Amino acid sequence: MGTGAKIAVVAGVIGGGALAAYLLTRGTGTASGAIPVSFCFLSANGVCSTSPGYTTGEAMLANVTVPANSNPVSVQAFVGGVAGSIQAWSFPSPTYQYDFGGAPSISETIPVYVKVDFSDGTSSTSNTVQVSVLALPTPTFAEITVEGPVINSVPPVLPVNVTVTGPGASETPTSAVFTWYSLGGPVYQQTFRNLPTNNIPGAPTVYGFDITMPMARGPYTVTVTLTYPNASPVPVTSPPVSVA
């Protein structure tokens, strides 16, 4: 299996995993050459497609097929016109399986084709496959921790921290809504807005709140729901925390 190229394109350079660098060689992607080269992407059930669709993170495998006894020696993928490294075709099979890694986290349609070199010194390019990627919202996780005893005011106040982790942790929520529950269901909500901004991408974000409690005697559980602009990341609700 070849691992010469990732499908993700960042600032014009293909994200390459183990690949050290990519040549910025442009290509037409028009099938050509005396020896035909067939190129298709594999679905999860192994069906070949020349118009595949993926969602973020899905494995992207492709088959490159040449006639038997045509003696291919190398294969090179071109993703959006950018050339990947040349991979040795060092086994006798007429089909080479190319691993493009996981689908990227942006929605786009990317033209992909391959060039195959043969032992007689000739080269052929394959058909171009239009690969469609649908990005999924960034997953984010929130957790409440109680940071001190209940402040005996009217109404009582509970100091808590909300820790946000995951790829979307540096995004700033538009609101944080705390919901208190008794055995009979939700009894009280409190909304906070204008949360501080975290400018450190990928780092956990910790927000401190003094939340007011229901006046009636507990026990209760409390959750927090964070809402983000444009629903990316998607709204996230923490696991419940018990408060006596």
C-alpha cells in the first residue's frame, strides 16, 4: 500500500504525514500515454468510484490499475495540481493501493489523478477523479467542577469552573447556560454571555462562574450548555454534577 500523499491541502501544500515535502509541480490531469492507467477511490465496502464522497476523518484509499505485464515501476499522485512524492511500484500486482489518509476538516471538491512510470521509460497519466469532502463540526467537550463551598447568600451561590477541551476549545462561546435539575426535572436556568476569549489554539479553556442555586432544598444536579457562533463547534452540554 502506498502512503505518498494526504488529501488535505494547506496553503497550497499537501499535508503529507510521513512525507517530508512536496514538489509544486503542476499537471493537467488529462489521461494520456500508450499504456492505460485506471484510477478510482474505494468506498467503505470496497466499491470503486470515480466521484467519491467522504466526511472528515474517513479513510481515503484508491486503486491504481494497469494492464498485466506492463511493468510499472513507480506511481505519483497529483492532488489539486500539487504533486506528491514518487512511490516505488515494487511488487508484481497490476493494482497499486494508494493511501491518502483521512479526509480533511474543510468542505471542498478536489481533483486527483496519478502518473505511472514504466520500465520501458514511458509514462501514462490516469483519469481525473473529483473527490468531494464534507466537513463535520468540530467536536468539543465541557466539564463542570465545583470550586468551593456554597456561599450562603439569597439566593445561594456556587463557585464552579467549566473546562472546555477538544479541537474547538479555543473558540469563544456566545453563551453558557446552566440548568438545575431536581428529581422531577429541570427547575432553574441561568445564562452567561460575553465570555472571555482564549487565544491559544488547541489549549483547554477554563471559565469561572458564580452560579445561583434554586432556593428550595436539594439535592440537585447541574449541567452547562455552551453555544458557539455559526454552530461550529456544535453546542455542547456537560455531564451532570450532583450538588447537595
